[in-house]
Amino acid sequence: MVQALGHITVEVMRDLGRCGWFLLYSTYMIFRRPGSLVHVLKQIRFIGTKSLFVIVLTAAFTGMVLGLQGYYTLTKFGSEGMLGTAVALSLIRELGPVLAALMVTGRAGSAITAEIGIMRITEQIDALETMALDPFKYLVTPKFIAAMISLPLLCAIFDVIGIYGGWLVGVKLLGVNPGAYFYEMEKSVVWRDVYSGFVKSFSFGVIIAWIGCYKGYYAGHGAEGVSKATTESVVLTSVIILVWDYFLTSVLL
Amino acid sequence: MITLRNVHKSFGSQKVLDGLDLHIPAGKITAIIGPSGEGKSVLLKHLIGLLQPDSGSVEVDGESIINLRRSELNRIREKFGMLFQNVALFDSMTVYENVAFPLEEKTSLSKDAIRGKVTAALEDVGLKNTGHKYPDELSGGMKKRVGLARAVVPNPKIILFDEPTTGLDPIIKRAIHQLIKDTHAKFGFTAVIVSHEIPEIFDVAQHVAVLFRGKILEYGTPEEIQESAHPAIRQFISGSLDGPIQMA
């Protein structure tokens, strides 16, 4: 029993150390060998452009729900004119970065793990190494760079679409004054709010690439190993995003 | 050229290499044969630093490759090409891109020069018109030949073949063996082949090492190995069920 517990502890500590080393080495490689522009652009297309549809859809409905809920709450205080502010601040400071990151985790993070995991079990990563080429340059750093660029942009799109979703419900369906919706928003949202949202989404991009690549790079044997790595990647990335979001919010508030 | 001394390697409680000594001569084809699960692929991966021994030494051209920095190891790996057991072609690239990849990444050759070399390499392996295809559109034998072209095209000093004919029909097997002999004669590289193909491998190799229970049981010319009196080697060559080699 004690031996088993010790064994598990050693395994967990080794995994944590390896995971930390993976992030440090990836960061070092971003500056040392960032990979070709073509590889980075391909990854931006995959992580960013191809996530647009799901981001727009999620953002529209999130904004619409915020419009409905916000209106319901604010009318109790006779402050429905503040609906624009409520929707915009909720999206820009919190929901935009977090929901965009969770959507990208589900769509692209899992695919990153599966792609690298399959390359691991079919010895394609070993093949790169035997050619005296660093697999990080081809497989990891382009994904890091792409995620760090794509996530803030997707977050910005999420915010804008969400705000218009709230406008659609609040102004067009529930009759909130359109001038008040945007005027109050403009008065309340400051640069610090936007900045904190971008800092969050940038760091979430790092987390998605980090865990996605790490889990794939050290995937276990066979199809089951890749499947397990993919599941772990999505769950772990989502949890880290939510925990990290709390810490960042407490710092950036 | 490649020397292994007293190499030990275990995975958990399973001992795979147990004080193995082997010298692989330059410019020759050396085959490593032995029963399945005896660690032949593990041994091959030690030669190129994909695996590190628990103890012992591995030297390539007199230089140790143990615990080197990545950049140092890569400098030594420049000398190698490798054909993997499962070929390990990059499945998101076409055949042409696979073969061109090491040249594009490691040389400063012009696109035209690369095209010329890749076309010649694909012609050598009899796959002149398959450059546009993806690996999953190819048969097992064709994949092996693409893998061979990719391993040969940078003109390495040493090429490692991990079971290059496993799972292929007898005609394709013979064709692959002939291709290895022909390319070896043309380029003069040092070849190390891990193989189960008895007796065909004796026609290909100039030296044969028999791996059994983590050690090199015998090393010699194909004729010497075929005439060996060791019961395990006799059993392995004859394919008999009776003898010191037991199925796991």
C-alpha cells in the first residue's frame, strides 16, 4: 500500500516535472527556432480561422442570453439602460476569453493532441529525430505561436459578436434604447478591461498549445493511448484555463 | 565504425539488453537476427541515440553518443538514415514531399536540384510516377520503397533498416532485398539490418550477428552462422519448435 502510494507520487512528480520542462523548452524554442512562416500560417488557419464558425455561434448565443438575463435583472432596478455595459463588461473581462478558449480547446486542442499522438505512435517523431531535426521546431513551436496569435483575435471577435447578440435581444426584441445601449457601454468600458481580456486569452492560447502538444508528445501506446491522451488533454486544459482565469482575474481586477 | 560495449537496457523489470558487445564494420551490410521480442529494434534504436543504455557505451566513428546534448547528437545523426519497421512516412505529406523533406530541411540545394535527386531516388526504387500520392494510398511494399528512398536520398554514411521486409509477399521481399543490395553497391554506405527473414537475409548480409537473451550469441559471416552448432541458432534457422528458444 505504502509502496504503491510512493510509486504513484513518484510518477506524478515525474509527469509534472516533464510537463514544466516541456513548457520551458517550448518557450526557448519559440525564440531559438520558431519554425517556418508557412508552418505557423498553417497552424493559424487551423487553430484560428477554422474555429471562427464555432466562435461566432457561441458568441452570438452567449450575448443573446446575457441580453435576456441582464434585462430581466436590470428591469428590477429600473436600470435597463445599463444593459450594454453589463453585456460588454461580462464579455470583455470574462466570458469572451474563457468561452473562446474552451471552444478552441474542444475543437483544436483535442486535434493537436491527436495529431501529435498519432505521429508519436507511428514513429514519425522518431523519424524526425533520426534526420537530426528537432521535432519541436515542426510540431510544437508553430502551434504555440499560432495559438498565441489566434486566441486574442478570436476573443476580440467573440466580444464583438456577443455585444451585438445582446443588442439584438435587448434593443430589437425587448425595446431597450439603442443609444443608451452603446452610450453607457462606451462610458463604462475602459482600456484596462480590454487589456485584461487580451492578457487572459493570450495566456489561454499558451495553455491550449502547451497541454495539447505535451499530451500528444507523450501519448501512450496504440489507438487507446492516443484516445486517452486526447481526453486528458481536453479535461486538463479546460481545468487549467478555469483555475488560471481565477488567478489572473484576482491580479488584473 | 559502430561499437557497443557491455550495453545494458531494461524497461521496468524486463531486461532487454544484458551486457551486449557488438562491432559493426564500415561499408558492409550487417544483419542482426534473432527471435521476436529479443530486443533487436531496441538495439537498433541505441545505435542512433533514440534510446540510451542504462549502462555501457555506444560509439559511432570513435565518438560516444551517450548523454550528449541534442545538438551534439544531431551532428552524429547527420551520418544516419533509417528505415523504420512501420516505415514512419509523414502521412500528411505526399510521397515526393516525404522524400524531399530531409533535403529541404538539411541542405541548401535549389528546388531544381532537390527535384532531380528526389526523382532519381524514386526511380531507383521503381516508384517514378507515385510522387503525388499520399502514404495511405500505397501498398505495404511501396511504402517500404518510399521509406528506402527517403533514407538514401541525403546520401548518409550509415543506414539502419528495421525489419524492412516484414509483412510483405515473397516477391516484394526479394525485390526489397535486391534494392538494398543495389543501393549499397551504388552508394557504399554501412548498413545494419534487423531481420527475421531466414534464409534470405544470408544472401543480403556480409556479416550476421545473432541476438539472444540480451547478448550477441554469435557473430560471423552468413556461412559461419549457418554452420553454427549452437542449439539456439540451429533452432532459429530451422524454425523448429524444440530447443532453447521458447515461445513467450
